[in-house]
Amino acid sequence: MVVKNIVYLGLLFGIIATLISHLSKGFQKQGIEIFDRDKSFKEKGKKPLIYIIGLILNYSIVFFLNLKNFMVF
């Protein structure tokens, strides 16, 4: 019973890591597309923020993968 729960936790952490991966790549792509557009000065302040959020999410995947590997073994 305990082994079954640990496997489910490993699957859950893997799914979370996959979701974060896709979200982070989307944020990074959106940030790059905003850099290419000509916008007003007010919207230019949002440019690096979207890209930085995507970058932080992309590097947080390592935490979930390590947590998954720790829980399974």
C-alpha cells in the first residue's frame, strides 16, 4: 500500500514538472514575441517580467524532478 502511494506521488511530481515546463516555455516565447513588437513606453515595462517568470519556472523544474526521484527511491 505504501509503495503504491509513493509511485502515485512520483507520477504526480512528474506531471507537475511537465506542466511547469510547458508553462515556462510559453511565458518565455511570449516574452520574446513582446520584445519584437513596437509598443508604447507603458507596455515596455512588462517585457522583461514575462520572460523572467518563464525563466524562473524553467529552472524550478529541477526541484520537482529531484523531489520525484527522492520520493520514488
